[in-house]
Amino acid sequence: MNEYHKALLKLIEDNKENKLRGIYPNILITSFKGKNNSSSILLHQIRANNLDKLELTNSFSTSVNELKNRINKNNYKYIIAFGQKPNSDHIYIELIGNKNNNKITTKFPYKKFTSYLSSNKIDFSLSNDAGNYLCNNIYYEGMKYIQEISSGIKMIFVHIPSISSDYDFKKLAKVISNFIESILIHN
């Protein structure tokens, strides 16, 4: 057996051990793809332990399938999804996903999140309208799937300003990174 195969076997064994000990990403953050998409830019700036990242395709059905596949492969506790909201100067914490007048309310501990944002001087609004396009679709379909598989995953959707705005994305990335670390410490 050559060195490459030995190293590969070690990675496989380490991977099995990590799975057994629960050392796997338990928080997923998502954005939509696009070099000019502020949610994608933010996704790449967020740094935290036990964090998994997924850039979703800008398609109703493909993005939902990508999210479902990732959920099926991991044991997440939380999903924080990001999307951009044009013509906004602060972030919006979406509380409800809505499709054909069927509404699903988040179970994410958003009060802890908003408290953390406030203490770090990040302006936000709570919103009951995630829109009627890709953002709302992934949010609604994600929470619906979580219910269907009887998972305890808690999902939230956060709308952020577009890159054309004069917004401090580095500060937001740092605050969200620290919030994610605080979730891990307290759970």
C-alpha cells in the first residue's frame, strides 16, 4: 500500500470517528450564487467552527433539491439562509415562509439572534414577508421539508442589503460569525 492510500484510509477512519463523536458541522449557512450577489459575498466572509456552507443555484426546484440533499447528509441543528434585498439599508429577519397562503413560522431562536445583533449595533427589522421569489421559496420549502422529516433543525432566513448599497458587510460577517460561535458554546 503506497503513502497516498494510507493517507486516504486515515482520512476515512478520522471521518468515521468524527461522525461517531458528533464532530461534524451542525450549522449550515446558505446563500444564492452570483459574484454580484451580496448573500454569496457574505457567506464567504463568515468564519466559525462546525460550520457548513452551501451556495444555492438561482432556480426554484434546483435550490430546494440542493438544500434537501445537504440536510439528508448531515445532522444540523440550525440553518441560517441569506438572500439579498434590493433597496434596503439594513437586514431583515424573516419569521415566516409563505406559499399559496400556507405559512410556516420559524422555530429558530431569533430573539437570541436579534439581541446579539442589537448589542453589536447591527440594524435590523423583523419581517413576516420573505417576498415571493427565490428567497421565500427556499425558506418555505426548507422549513416544510424539515417538518416532513420530523427533524429538529431550526431555520431562519436573513435578507441583507445588495452590494450596491453602502453597507458594512465585513462587520456583519464578523457579528454573525461570533453569534454562530456563541450558539455552539451554549448548546
